[in-house]
Amino acid sequence: MSTSDGREDVLRQVSQFWSMLDDLSENEPAAYRKFIEEQMRRGNEFNAPPELHSCLRTQILKPKPGSLYINICSWKRVPAPQDASSPLPLCGGKLEACDAEDQGRYAVLDVALNPAVLQKSEEEGADMGNIYTLALRFARQQHGMLLSQEYSIVSCSPKGSPDDLRCRLGFQKPPSASERLEIASQTPASLLRHISSPPPETREEDSEGRIIGKPAAHVKMGLIQVISSTFQGPQEPEYLLEVKTDAAGAPRSVELTVELPKVRFMSECQLRVSKEDVLLQVEDVYRLLLEFPKAVNEDTASAVFNKRKRRLTLTVDVLL
């Protein structure tokens, strides 16, 4: 079937659906109203705001030391996994960093899962530990953090009000009861116009509300499937980290090769090398933070960028 045939088939089905609503509205207004109210009720359940389930706290070691609070949220908008072997769907919120006099530097991150997932984990007891581990892994991979292996469960986080959670996760308030009643009383034609026309406050080109919560592509990270994230930061590039040895098999140097297809010049790259790790940043494009498998002598570090292959190679001697 061609693309045009498929489009015509979809349009034909839509036309049939609206014809059905027209007939129902004219001949059985009570049934029509009940149908619309039921659809609005289901939509309202789906659009219920995220709710705080639990909160954990750990320490950010790099790039900027401080506390990290991760709010584990229950949200019906996040689908449940298809089966036990499928990746766990997860929705991540915007990372909010703060520096308070009484608490020092800290950051807050919200991670939402389907309510059934959290309920099952609670019933099985030990599985909540797996949820917390996956949330920490999400923070490391999505935001390039080096975190402590230890964490604790706390009652709440700073900036953990329901409004804060909804804002960072990109929740948009569903229609009120009066608005649902008004919609249910509309004819199919006016209902179609209502659906097709965005509310006035979202018509501005620079409206931030249209960006927050925008679904991202499905990204699989082992047991995590990120279905949506308000974080739109730099990507982690593909890389290869190797320890080079001499003829006797003793480690002599560490070589890091990074694929940077969006980079044209070496001057776009910012490199920071220490004895323990390396940080590579290309503003708004790439970010890579890695621990060296061996302690290195940072004074011996040298980097070469191949313009043709868009590849950066960093070599640094192992500390003897």
C-alpha cells in the first residue's frame, strides 16, 4: 500500500467516526453526552498529575560536589513495561540546581514511573532497591554525574512541593470540571474546532510550556527506557577507552578515542584531565565524563583531532 493510499484510509476512518458522532448527537443526545463524558473521564485519569512516592539522597562527586535529591514519582502517563523482560519506561524531569546558605549546593531531579510498577515493587519489598538503583543510573547517564555509591531514603526534598514536581516534569493542567461539562455539551463540529485550536496562551512561538515535557525518542539504557525527558542537554558521544601495555604486558598509557561527528574543529572541544578522570565538553552538543582505569600523569596528556574522521584521540601516560 502506498503512502497516499494509507493516508486516504485514515482520513476515511476519521470521516466515518465524525459521521457517527453527528448521528449520535442528533438522534440520541443523551447517549452522545454520556459518550463524550466517558472519554473526558478517561482522559482526566490519564492526565492526573504526578504524585511523590519516595525520595532518596546521595552525593554528587563530580562535576560539582553537592547533594542530589531524586524524587520517585507515580504517574499514570508513564506506561507500564510490556513484560518482565522489557525495559522499564521512565520519565525524567528537568534537573534543578540550587545553592542555599543553610544547605550548601544541591540538585533536585524527578523520576516518574507507572503506579503499577511502584505498587508491585512495594509488594515484593526488595525490588524498591532496584528502582532506586535505576534512578541513580538514570541521573548518571542522562546528566553526566559521578555519584556516590551510597544513598539514603529521606522524607522529602527541597523544592519538593506538588507544584514543583509538576513544573519540572512538564505536567500541564487538564480541563476543569466546568470545562469538561462545556466540552460534553458541544456538537461534533464545535468539538472538532475545539480540538484543532490551541488555547490562546500556547499560540506564542516562544511559549516555554510547549517545550517542557516534549516526548523524546525512545532511548534504551539497559533496563531503562526513557520515554520522555525535559532535559535537553548535551549527548554522550561514542568512545573507546583502552590501556596500552609494553612488551612485558605492563600498563604504559591510556588512550581515549571519541567519535565527534558534530564537531569540525579542535577549538570547539574543552578537555580537563586529572589523575583519576577526564572530562570532554563541546558546548550544548557533547559531554563525556570518564574515570581512568589506571591513575595517570595528567602532565603527559596530548590530544589530536582528525578533521576528516571527526575523531578525537587523547593519550596520557600511566602514573608509575
